[in-house]
Amino acid sequence: MNWLPLFNDPNVLIAAVVGCIMALAIVVSVWRVWRQRFTRSQLHRSIRQIGLDARQDVLVPDGMGGWLHVEFLLLTPQGVLIVELRDIRGNLFGGDQMSQWTVMDGPRRSTFLNPQSALFDRVAAVKALAGELPVEGRLVFSRRSVFPKGLPNWTMMLESLQTQYPRLDAATRADLIARQREPWDALCATLTDGGPMPGPSFLREVFLS
């Protein structure tokens, strides 16, 4: 079949160019979404590795018949650490007394609720179940976030968290886990697998990103 006459038709050429552009846009979008998801999985892995043991996306009884979602529950040499990860791009402005925190990302401006109160609720719920284990909580931000006016209380950057809890050799880890095994197992027995917080599907991210 001779295809040359088709390519002499301007409408065919326009349709071919448009089709190629759309296909390229879809490929680029798929790659971007895949890269974002891969980066998130690496962030989650780096946080889990900080703990001697770790639980992710669990539900903790709130003492009033309900449940609170905890993103990361880590056993550390100092006790239990609750980590709520925030991977937000831009300059962040927030404070202990501010009900809303602000994100400035280029020309875009948005706000979100001060996350400290929700963190305190999670710390209190876990403390009620942790027995003799000390419990602390931190709001941890990825390197995409910048706090030009300084970090509010109970917040820290991921790099600082990794510095505060360096990797230990296998023998030291085993010894520390053994010392805290009984109360840690008792705490974990009260938890329910909550699964990750709901988010858009892969295809939805591709076509709406």
C-alpha cells in the first residue's frame, strides 16, 4: 500500500503531530508520577530504618471508642517515637500558636491546619497503651520543605532525625530490642492495621497531574 498520499494530506499530518504530542505528554506524566511514588517509598523506607522496630499506617485506640491513624510508630533506644511525615514543597511559615500554617511555592500560596494538635492526640493515645515505654512525637519534613523563620516545636527535618537516630550494628540493635521487647509487643498487640491513607490512583495521578 502506498502511504505517501496520506502524508501529503495536511489534515493527516496535523493529526499525526497531535497524536505524537499527546503520546509524549502521557509518557512524561507516567514517568513523573512513577518517580514521585518511588521517592515517597524511599522516604518511608528511610524512616522505618531509623527504628529498632517499626510499624507503619496503624490505628491506635483513642480511649473513647474511636481510632487514630499513626503513620509511623518506631521503637528507638529512647522508647517509642511517633513520626508524622510531611513531604511539602516550598517555604513554610508556621508556629505553635498559629491555627493555620502557610506554604509559599513560587506564585502559589496555600494553608493547612496546624498539625501539632493532631500529633499531641496521637502521642497521648499511644502513651496510654505503652506502659513503661517513654513516648514522643515529631512532625518530620522532607528536604523539599524550607522553614525560613525557623522550625516550630515538635518539628524537625528528616536529615536531623537520621542524625539523632544513627544506624546501629546488629548486635547493639538486638540487645536494645530484647530489653524493650515485652512492652513493645504489648503495645503492638493493641494496634490495628490501618493501611495507608487513601489517595488518588496511579492513573488518576497521571491524567490529573
